[in-house]
Amino acid sequence: MARKPEITHKIYTPVHGIGVGNLLTQAYDGPAQARLVQALRSAGDMTVELLALHEDSVVGYIGFSRHLSPQGWMALSPLGVLPAWRSHGIGAELVRYGLDHARRAGAKAVTVLGDGRYYQRFGFTYRAAENLETPYASENTLLYPIAAGTAFATEALVYSPAYRELGLAPTN
């Protein structure tokens, strides 16, 4: 049985900027997610960023940006792991650590646009998100409620303008 690689987790610092950009470009087959992260940072909308490192090389990344509305809510975007490092549990560890950091940073709830089969194991649900008005595909919107009253809340999600500026057009 192969040994699990030695992975350390750190909070993002600008020294890792190039590594994060390269990782996201490889993980998403293009630079759109790397540009989104940079735009969110520039706008001051990125709230939590965590890294998975192997021998000081970035092999995984997760970011959380603030929703402009509802106040105190965050969006998990993006999560990326280098293709050669997938299937080692790195993404799952980043989601768990990221949600813990989001809670400690005062998040009332976290949304994600993604594959429910993956995110439901961390506590995200479609059902808790069913009353949300979102500019993106509601069938891909999941909610991780943290504060009382956020599950099943009737709210309009407002994302950072960085999403639109990079061509991530609303679908609804």
C-alpha cells in the first residue's frame, strides 16, 4: 500500500500567488479561476484562502469570498487540486479546514456552486438552499448553514462583481 504523501496546510500569503495561479490554471484547464481569485483579492472580497503544500509546492487550494448579500455569508470558490495529486483526500481536507476557518471568521452560512455528490458529505445541502434566489444555476447551488435561521432562508444571493467581470454570467 502506498504511503500517504506529507501534506501541510497554511493560510495563503502573497508568496504563494504564482503557485496558486498555476494550480488553478492546471486544475481547471485554463486561467479563468485564477483570474477570478485575483479579481476577488483585488476587490477585497476574498475572506479565507487555504493551501495544501507538499515540500513547499502548492498542490491544493480553497478560497471563500464574501457575498455582498446576505451579510455575513460566504461562497466557496474555488477548490482546486493539481491533477497528479487528486485521490489523496487533499480536496476533502481543504473543505473541512476551510469550513472551520469560515466559521471562525464569522460566516453565517456558506454557499457553493458545484457537484452535490461531492459537497453533501461536508454538510452542504440542496434542501437548505431551496429558498435562495441565485443568479447562477439553482440546481447546482448548495448551502452549508452555520448560524441559526440560515437553513431554508429566503434570501437573494449577491456575488462579488468579480464573477461578472470575468465572464461568469448569471444563468437565471
